[in-house]
Amino acid sequence: MTDKEFVDGLRVYRPNDNAPAFVKADVVITRKELGNWLRTKDTDEIRIQLLESQKGVWYFAVNQYDRGEKPTDPAPDDAHFDPDSDIPF
């Protein structure tokens, strides 16, 4: 797996204990830092994830999941294939 790429200028924190239940996170954006980071990207869309470290710290990182071609379903195993089966799969 490749190294995580953190999102500069975008930080997330757990909400204050006194925050209402509908507040899920506090996010801080540092405009200059985030803007500089965004200018290094050559795509209009950047997918990021909210992750949790082993120490329980939340952070944003670029989603590096490779959305390559979907694997095709293997051919059915003829030894176990029953064409008269009423199971729809």
C-alpha cells in the first residue's frame, strides 16, 4: 500500500462534549494552506476520507483506492452447476 497523503489545511476534531448530538465533527480549514495544497493537484475532483489513527485521532487523507476495472465473474463450475435449480443466482 502506498503512503497516506494527508490533506494540508484541513483538520478535523471530535466535537466538544457539550455539543448537540447532531454535531459529528469540528473541521478547521486554513485557507492558504489548503489552497496551496489544492494547486498541486491536476484533477478537478479529489476524493478524501475521514480516518481514525490507532491513537484515536481523526484526520483527512486522500482516498487512494484504485478503482481499476472490476474483476469479471468466473465461469460457473460445471461440476456444481445445476441448470434445473430454482435459485436465481
